[in-house]
Amino acid sequence: MMRPRLRAVLLVTATMLAASAHAQETAEPAAGNFFTRLFASNDKPVLAKLTGQPFKPSSQAIGADRDLLNQRASGYGLIASDSLEAYANGVLEKLKAQAGIPGLPGKVYLSATDDLAAVTTADGNIYIGYRWFENLNAASFKYGQEDTLAALLAHELAHIALGHHNSDFLANAGKWLQRYYAQGMAIKTALDQKLQGTIALPERATNNLRKMQYMVEIMDGMLHPAWKRGQEEEADAVAVDLTRAAGYSYQEGVKRFLELNSSAELVQKERDDARLKTMRDDVESSLKEGKIDAAINGIAGQLGEQLQGMLTATHPDPAARLAKVSSYVAKHYPADWYEDAQAPVSTDYRKVALDKRNVELFEMYNNAFQLENLYSSMKPDDMRAAITLGDKITRKIGLAHVNRNNWLLFYGYARAVRYSSALAPEVASAMLPPAPARKGRKAKAAPPVPSDPSAQLALRADELEQALIASEAAMSFKPYEDSIKLALETGKRDRALQLLATTDKKFELARSTLPKTIGLYARANESKRASELVTYCHTTYIDMRDECNKASVVK
């Protein structure tokens, strides 16, 4: 059970967090802000006031390679596609040439995310979700798909050129995320204590607690620091300037980019709201039965409210944002440009979009995220569907062929199987995938399997997880973290330490993995190594001191 003092601290943090989110949503840039005055002085396009000015690196930068490693370890990592990256970076270089800003950095990478995500870091790296290519790939090729991609990249490049990463707001957003992480860790700790405690819990309460654990983990990847309204408007304006200078269409460029972004945010909000509701419903169900600590319920409720508030504060109102851009375009550019709906299709775009390898890559990730969405609903029918789909796809590929672009399929399937293996036998039996059909009379007999359905699922999960780790194909920290936790829970400490050594080498103690790594070493009773990493954290990531300290304490 959580100590009263810790409980009080968490609730105070929750109140501060909610106030912080509200302030971020409503605050406008200060009147004296350089870039605000730059944008307000609208006698000429914003880009004209930046051209020729040498780029000043951000004080928040950690090094482009280090930043890349951190992003690779975070969430579901990055997607490996040389052709897509080369094409996108070719478009970006065209835009950078038009910016006329000496030393302006910028390089594009594809992130494995199930939405139209785009994140720019202080080091000038731009990470875009693969679905941007999928959404631009109209079957008829009647639209200027490259124009929309160029608008997206121009907008992200603008955040770099305008120095937005040096703003006080970004620093505050980073602190907000640190507090969110600390609170999420407290919830996980409380849940671990409940699930691993000496008091036996009824099956339904245990299952609901496990669901809550999974929901908190899912929400770990839901947030990115948001820009202020004024900063988004500045970036939109520069995107207009850059795409115009590079010869792209407004209708199929910036305008379509904003429309796609708006619809994507609505879909993502609906999905996140559904996940939050699932967590709340499960907690409320257990609370009514007196099976869950009221403090856990309160913390979870506060977290849900804060997440929901922050998710609505990431961008300006879509209609107002488009109206602002339209006004800017009409003021500075001729009508025959911004009213022209015709945009030629780039030959390069057509080539990369129709490349068989890329089409198969998109299909692979679409299937992986279909598994993720089925799994994250936590509904029995959806979990069964996830296992059936995962079994069908992964058996076709084969455990020996896990690689850096299909690993997420195996990981999603493994999570659904592992979760189902912990359910009651009568429930688990309904989750078993159909036995594979045997071909030919001389087919070898299948190896014996346990009669218990839960044991069968656990065995399958072991096989999948072993294939992921053995190939080292996984492009993120998540599968390794899961396997290390499982090894510790089942008394296989040596195996856990072996995997930790692998992650230390593979991810080089990336920022996003450090607190988790410290916590895992501490759980493995490797206090000396945990202490070394805490010291490393203090000297390398000063702003993460509290998180690293807390992670080293085993309760």
C-alpha cells in the first residue's frame, strides 16, 4: 500500500500538473518575444526576415546522433527504409535551399507510429510517421502528393529555423512530461505492489489491475511536447513561404497538410479517449467491489484528466488555424498561385510510392498496428481476434525470419498471447489460436504441448519473445524491457542481467531508456550498477535527476 506521505505528494503533483496543462493551453507568447514581433510585423513574408541570418544551434541540442539513438529506443522506434528516407530528404534539401539560412540543419527519419505524427527535435532531426506516405498515396495519382509532403517538412523545418526549441515553453513542456513520467511510475509501482503482494486478490480484481498496468504502458507513447499557438502560426507562415519558393502548390500543399492534420488529430483524440475510458471503467469496477485502493483510483483519475486536457491543447483550433493561413497567403501571394488546384505529380513520388518494397512495408506496419489496436481495447473478442490474426501472419513469416521491419508484428502478437496466458483457464482456452493445418502424409508429428490452455499460451509467448530477443531485430527498448521483467518475475536473474547487458550496448543508455534501465538493475539486486547509472544520469541528463533517483529505489 502507498505511504500517506507519498500519496499526498502525488496528489499535489496532480494538481500542479493540471494547472500547468491549462496554462500551456491558454497562454500566448509575451508581447516582447522576438519571434512574435517578427511574425506581427507583416509587411513582408516571415521567411524574408530570416533569409541570410546564420542558424544558431539550440541550447537544448544533445547531438544529432545521440538524439537519433534516443528516438530509436523510444516507443516503437524507427522504420528502416532507405528509399523512403532518401526521397523525403531530397524534398527537405530542396526546401532548405530556398530558406537561405546558412548552417540550417535538418534530416528526415520515419517513425513507427499509428498516426500522422511529426516531431522535430532541437538537433534538427525530423521524425514523421509512415502514414504520411500512405495518406498521400492516392490511387488515381491526380493530386500533388509531394506538395503535401513538402508542406509537412516545411512546417517542421520552420520550427528549427525559428528557434522554437529554445523557447521557455518547450522547457516547461519538458518539465511537464517529467512530472507526468514520475506520476506514471508511481502508479506502476502501486500496481506492482498490489499484484505482487502477499494478500490474495480475487481473479476479477487481479485482471482489472493487469489491464490498468497495460493501459498506463500504452499511454506512455501518447504525448509529445506541444507548441504554442503563436509558434504553430509562425511555422505555418514559413511553410507557405518555403513551398511557394520551391514551386509547390498551396491547395495541395499547405492547405491539404492542415486538413489532413486536423482530421488525424480528431481520430487520435477519439482513440485516446476510448483508452482512457477503458482504464477508468476497470478501476471503477474494482473500486466498487472494494478490491482496489482508493488512492490508486484517485491518482489514475487525475492522470486521465490531465492527459485528456493536454491532448486537446497541442494545436490551435483547426478552422481558426486555416483561416489565419489563408489570410497570410492572400496578403503576400498572388491569387493565381493560391487558388490553383492543379499540382503535377512528381515522377520521384510515383516511383517511391509504387515501389513493391514500400507497399509491403506499409502493409506490414498496418497489420502490426491493427494488432495493437485490438490488443489495447482489452476486450475478450478483440484479444481473441488479435491472437488469431497474429498467429496467421507470424506463422507465414516464420520465427526464424524476424527482422527490423516485421518485429513489431511479432511483438504485438506476443503481448496479446502473454496477457491472455495470465487469464483463467476457461477464458484462456477461448484465446488459443487454431492449430496449423498439416500438409502431406509425411509431415512430422508436432511436439507435445501442455494440456492447460494458459500454459499453451505461455509457451507460445516464450517462443515469440525468444525469437525477438535472439535476432536483436527489435528496433525499440520495449521488447527487451518486457523480457527482462518476465525473467525477474520468474526467478531467472542471470537471464535478466544478460538482457540488460545487451540493451546497454544496443541503446547506449539512451535518455528514454535510462530510468527504466536503472529500475531494472535495482530490481535485479545490482545496486552497484544502478548507482553507477544514477551518477551517469546526474552528469549527463541533469533535468532527469529526480526520475533516475526514484527509479533506483526498490519498494
